[in-house]
Amino acid sequence: MRTAVENTVLLVISGVLATTVLACGGDSGNHANHTHGGVPALVSSSPLDSQSHVSRDATLVVEFSTELIPESIPGSVELVDASGLTVPGQTGLIAPHVIGFYPSAELPAAELFTLRVLPGLLSQTRETIPSPIEIRFRTSRLSVQGPCSSTRSTQGRRQEQLLETKPSWNSSTSPARRSTSTGSS
């Protein structure tokens, strides 16, 4: 079981990882298409649907067209393996319209997974997606470190660095830094 400090560190790390994802081919940072309300529509994801060779320690990221209500995330995002079992992990908002899922442990090699976003995830105007969104992907056979991947050892170094300094975000102006746990540890 993770402590509150560890959860906070993971959310800060997710911001760093999301920045890396965006720099490695994700959204250009133009947020003109994001709104404060309406039905949430999927804008992008990392990994992409049907992507293979996904890093086994990747933070899974989904971006929506509208800002989300943080309290609606618990139970709205899950990762399941090929047999339908829920993979333990933590979810949290990286930005008001971006959700990160952090598996509790490195995912098995060359396995098929489905990241599901379920109805119940709410926009700021309390509208929800009409049906589940599913993003299927397959993990890499190896843990490969490159410019667009991160390994547990790299995350460990980042955690140590972050524990030595205070987070740079202000929790009173950034409700997106709240997190919830899903699955069992």
C-alpha cells in the first residue's frame, strides 16, 4: 500500500512523464479544442489504440475534450489484462482534461491489455460519455529505455529527487493533482 507522499510523488512524476509523452509525438499543446463542459470526447491517448511494443512501465494517459470533475474518476478508469482481470494501479488527473493511470507494478512482457474509461466520468457540466472507451495495446517483450520510455529505475531516481524538493504545483489552484487508487495492491 502506498503512502500519501508516495501517491503525491507519483502524480508529480506523471506530469513529467506526460510532458515527455507530449514531446515524443503527443498533443502539440494547443488546447483551443478543450472546453469547460459538454460530453467528454477522447482527444488522444498514450498508448494509441492497437499499439504494440508499449513500455512495460508506461504511464497510460488519456486526454479529453473537456475539463473533468476529479471526484468522478474513481471507478471510471480501469486496466484489464487479456483474461479480463483488473490490473491494480492508481488514477489521477494530470491536467484538468488529462487522466493518467499508473500500474502498481511493471506489466508482463508481450501481453495484451485494455484501458477502459467507463460512463460515470463527468465533465464540469456533469455530462458523461455515452458508452465505454477502450484502448487496447500490447506490451513490449523487453524493458527498453529510450527518449519516449521510462524505466522503474528512472522513476526511482525521479522519486528521490522529488522527495528532496517540494512539488512545483499549487494544490489550491490545481485540483487536478488529486488521486485515487483502484484494484488491490
